[in-house]
Amino acid sequence: MRVDYADDTDLEVDRFEGGWFPVAQQWLGDAIAAAVPEPNAIVLGTVDESGHPATRTVLCKGLDADGVVFYTNYESDKGVQLARTPYASITFPWIAIARQLTIRGAVKKVSAESTAKYFATRPRGSQLGAWASHQSRPVASRAELEAQLAEVTARFDGADVPVPPNWGGFRVIPETVEFWQGRTNRLHNRIRVTVASSTVERLQP
Ligand SMILES: Cc1cc2nc3c(=O)[nH]c(=O)nc-3n(C[C@H](O)[C@H](O)[C@H](O)COP(=O)(O)O)c2cc1C
């Protein structure tokens, strides 16, 4: 299986005069316009207590000049890993349009207010699911999980569902941002922006 990535729009360092964010925003818009499935899905890499990497997919729920926000359970494996090593690498794998965006940087929890604002926009079923699931912990059976959901559904019957105490957002604050764009003959474009120094470098593919 060999795909010739022929994206003819070129990517030059001068596109980054306004920093990494306008180009990242444009690329996310391009992925949405191209109907890439789950265009806001990101692969999130963290490290465990042994320094070993761990990856999983989460959904980007905010992209702005301050970075990328996603929501999760703070007591999940990723939550525990980020509490211990607050640093992450995230990748938007827009394979269908031969592009990839990778952001690495420090991670901080978002404010409780921001989390509450976002949580309120989620469908009730997702809100209840966040209460019902002790994410990343073993469970004896599917039936036990459904019993946990039934319990919280009854508990919040007729009431708004509050944010679970162990649930919220993380923001990845970009240190480096790398744009990868597939080109013909494997001479792909790679541009890396180092945010603190505003350095923009072309990397060999
Ligand atoms: C498309 C997709 C989107 C997902 N979005 C999220 C998300 O936004 N937040 C989340 O906690 N888990 C999300 N998950 C589940 C995670 O990949 C993962 O299984 C879970 O968060 C537990 O990860 P951990 O044990 O490493 O903490 C998503 C999975 C997929 C495939």
C-alpha cells in the first residue's frame, strides 16, 4: 500500500509570520471542510511513572492561541500521568488530507468555571456517563457498569447533573508546533514553530 501524497498547496515559512495559531486554525477548518471523520480527534501522548509512553485518542474541545483543550476524568490513567508529569504531545492525524499537526508542551487543568461551562453543553446521557464511569479502573462486567449508570440516573432524577468532582479539562500549552504536509516523491513539508523564540524552521521529511 503506497499513497502518493500530492497536496499542491505549498507550505512556506513565511506563512507563520502571525505565529502557529492562524495556520493551525486554517488546517482544522480544512479538515472539517474536507469531511475528515472526527476532525477534532487527537492522539494524546503522556508518560507513566516509569517514563514509558502511553497514547489514546481524545477530542479537542478548544483550539486557540493559548493551546488545545480536551476533557477527561482526572483519575483516569492519563489524568494520573498528567498530574505526575504535566507534559503532553498531541497529534491531529488528518490522514485523509495528508496532513498532521503535532503540538508538544506543558499541561495545565482548565478552570473549574470553564469545565462547568463546557459540561453544561454536553447531552444529559454524556453527563451521567461521566459520573457512572470510573475511567480506566477495572469493572467486573458490563452489567456492573450499567448498574452504576442506573444508580446515577436515579440520583439526579429531575435535577441538573453537576460536574463530577474528578472530571474536567486539560490545556496543552504549545512549546513546539509541527505542521506536516504530504508532498510528492516523499519530499513532504515539515515546518516546526518554537513558540517561546518564535523560531520557524523547515525540517527534512
Ligand atoms: C474518537 C475517540 C474520542 C475519544 N474522546 C475522548 C475524550 O474526549 N475524553 C476521554 O477521556 N476519552 C476519550 N476517548 C477514550 C480514550 O481514548 C481512552 O480510552 C480513555 O480516555 C481512557 O484513557 P486512559 O486510560 O489512558 O486514561 C475517545 C476515544 C475515541 C476513539
